[in-house]
Amino acid sequence: MGELLVSKSGLGYLIMYGSQVFNIDLVITAVIMLGILSFIMYFGISQLNKLTKKRKSQ
């Protein structure tokens, strides 16, 4: 939340800037990008978790 309020760059900045200038396309694009990045990071961590669990059980 802090990044959205005080950032000078990044996706949080784009969301805040887009909402201030009423550019809904910019806001939606940034939110979709955040969702995609979150999914990729979650998927990577879950795969790493599975990998470490397999190594511990061997």
C-alpha cells in the first residue's frame, strides 16, 4: 500500500497516476500486470517448495 501512495515509478505509480488523470486503460493494464506478476511469483515459489519437499523426503 505504501508503494501506491509515495512511489515515483513502477506499477503502483502508474495506477495512482492513471486514476488521477482518469486514464482507466492505464489503471486496468497496470492491475492486470500486477496480477500476472503475482501469479508467476506464486507459481515459482510453489514449484520451489515442491522441489525442496522432494529432496527432504529422499
